[in-house]
Amino acid sequence: MNRPKSARERSLSQLADFLGVEPTSQVDVKFTGVSSDSRNIEKGDLFIALPGARSHGSAFLATALERGARAILTDQHGDEVASRIASAIPRLVVSKPRSICGLVASWFYGEPSKSLFVAGVTGTNGKTTTTYLLQQIWSAAGYKSGLIGTIGIQMGERKIPATHTTPESDEIQRLLALMKEDGARGVAMEVSSHALSQERVKSINFQAVGFTNLTQDHLDYHGSMESYFQAKRSLFTHDYAELAVISIDGEYGKQLWNEVSIPKQSISVKGKADWYLERRERTADGFELLVRGPEGISIENKFNLIGEHNLENLLVAIALAYKSGIDPLVIATSLPMLTGAPGRLESVVTPTTTTRGIKVLVDYAHTPDAVERVLTAVRAQGVQRIIAVLGCGGERDKAKRPMMGSALNNGADLPIFTSDNPRGENPREIIDEMLSGVVLKEGAEVIIDRRSAIKRAIQLSQKGDAVIVLGKGHETGQEINGVKSPFNDVEELEAALSERT
């Protein structure tokens, strides 16, 4: 694990003074790194043992010690575990270690977020594309930057796979420190509702935060839309951010706008706002746009992404880019060069698609709203028929399954219901929940095996059709009964296309 140069040696007494707590031992041990993941511990590190949803970090204390942990920061439970298996190791005990994990890491790395323009983007849909667009605008301006999100972590030319949309708090601080040392001026970060609820982004100084939309998702975790909204809302406070950029086209966006007390700017694809579309004309590849902003700002050019939802994403990205100091003329020049994020309305082009005259796409859409938006965007391209493949993930929000099934059935001409990542659930039962209350249209099919469903979609396609595979996007694996096997929708489509001559 790469360590920033700012990871200088600190003592447990210094940390105790900083936190205002007493160490359980008078040994003034020094540590040279911090980590809440026992697998990433290096010799001389402070191990932060956090309480988790399924287990406590202290359950991995033996591993941390084997790898060279020199001290522990934990809660009362972790202290009791440590006293049994490693009573001599110095430790600090606090009531809520998760709340201060990011604070400790930020202190250790020299508060890197205060030296960067950190832009956080939250919302049900659009986080990935918005941060991806923002980073491209920065690149066009010669503004070195970093990216943290669902697709992965990017520092200059270096790309690192991501395990979560938003990493653990100490990991974020390490990444920010590395990006700062790499010469980055800005960092575009996706901020998930889980991360906000679990306090993973505490102690990050966001210069600006953006809100795209809020529609049903993650109710298995949050319990209700109100709880889900409140998690998102917490980002738009003085505790986190200096400026809020909010899409006011949806009801939750309007509610957020009315409740936010920090400086704010509105964006709208549907009407007037601080940032809005004065003109948009649909083209074969996207739109011709005239964007108006505060103080008479005018940004005009081509934008080569399809779909109204991508206009929302773009306006949030533009507002954040402008706040970071990018000249509107530079932003305008960058628009035709912007591309979509991997797995977001990503085109799959092969000799077969060209000779047969079909469009083939992959999209990450995994909420009812996203499925509807994406299929509407494809329909607007003037295709003959839409053949769409969709499943729902297992062990996730079950309440959205019938709505996703309905969105697929209503939006596609030939809907194909299949598996996504069933995880520990029965794939057929997941599909049955998707079909609950849905009157299938003529031509709809149920094919449990995702590979077979993709092949069938390609077999059914004719000139002028669009085939779109939804739900997994950039993902490269499929989890069935706890086993994750390689599976990439783009590769499966390419294979299916090569078989159809």
C-alpha cells in the first residue's frame, strides 16, 4: 500500500493530546502509519479497530499484530478484546472511534483536503458520470486532478480498482494525501448515502458539493425514503461543505434547496435556475447546448452524450468546475471532448453492429428511475425497437424490484428478464418479484442465465434496433451463492455479436 510522504512518525501521546483522551498505557510508542483494515497494516502502524455492521475490527486484531501494528485506537469492546489477547500493546479508547477515524487520519497526513479543491457529488443516479465529466473538464484546463468513485480511483495516469463507491475514512485521507503529493489541484469524489451514514467522509473539507437527484434505492439499508434523504442532506451543511450545487428538477432537490443554509447555486434542465439551459437541440450524438450561468455566464457548444439525465449531470459538473476556478471559455471548449463514464450508456461497436445496422449499449442502471431514464434516452435516438436485458441484485433493496420490472416492461419493445448478481438469493425468485403486478407485453422473455439472455437479445436484433444490457455496467464479475466469477457485459455482448454473422 503506497504511503504518502506526509505520513511522518507520530507518537501515541501526541494523538492522545489531539483527541483529549488518556492512553491505557504510559508507553509513549511512536507509529508511522494508520489503517482500519488489518490487511493493510504495515510494521509500526496504528490499527484503528472500528465497529462494523457484521463484525468488530478487533476480531482482526491478531492479523494486525502479526503484520506489525504497534498501537490500537478502538472503543470499549475493542479494548476488552485487546486486553485478553495483547494486554501489553498500547492503546487509546474512545466512545465512537468511527466518528474520529477520518479526523485521526487527516491529522496524521497533514489535513490534505484543505490543500485541494475537493468536490463531492451525491444523489441516487448520476454521481459517477458527474464526477467523470468534472475531471475531464479539469484535464482540458490543464488542471491535474484525482477521482474517487464507483469506477475506481484515479491519480494522474494511475488507476486503482474500488471496492466501495466511497472508501473508508482513513483510506480517503491517505488517497487525498497521495493526490496532493502527485500535484493534483482538485479531486472529484462520489459520496454515497452509506458513506454519510457511516461517517466515512467526516473531516474532509469539501469546497463544493453537488446533488443530482433522489429516487428509490437502498431502502434495505435506510429503511425509508425520508431516512435516505436525510443521509444525503447531511452533506449539505457547514460540517462538510462551503458551497452546494443542487438540481431542483426533482421534489427532493426542491426540498433540499429550501432546507440548505450554506451558500448554494441551483441547476435545472427543465426551467430557470442559477445554471440552466437556454437552448438545447438534439443531434445524432447528443445535443447542441447554450448554458447560462450566474453573472451572465454563457457556455455554448456540442455535447456528445445522449439522454436528458446527462444534461443534469453536465450542469452540476459545469457549476463545480466554475467554482474551482475554470474559465467558462475553457469549459465551453471542453464540451465536445467529454465522454461518458465506463458502463454508462457505453456503446459496443463491432463489425457485426456496423454491417447489421444495430446499436448495442451497456448501462449501469439499477434503480427504477435510472432504467426509465436510460430507455427514454435510447428511444429518443430514433431506433426501431429496443431490446433490453435487466435483472435485480440479490440481498439488496427488494421493494424496488417490481418497479424495475415495470420500467423494463414499459420502456422496452422486447424486455428480457434475467439475473444480475443474485448473491445468496434464488435467481428465479428475484425475477418473480420483478414480475409482481407486471402484465408482460408480447415478446417479453424470462431467461435466468445472464449470458444466455444477452445472446438471445443479439439474436433477436434486426436493422435499426437497439440492444441494451442494464444493471451491471462497468462491473467485471457476477456473484452467485457467494462465489464471484468473471463476467463483463461488454465482453459478453462482443462474444454474442461475433457468433452472429
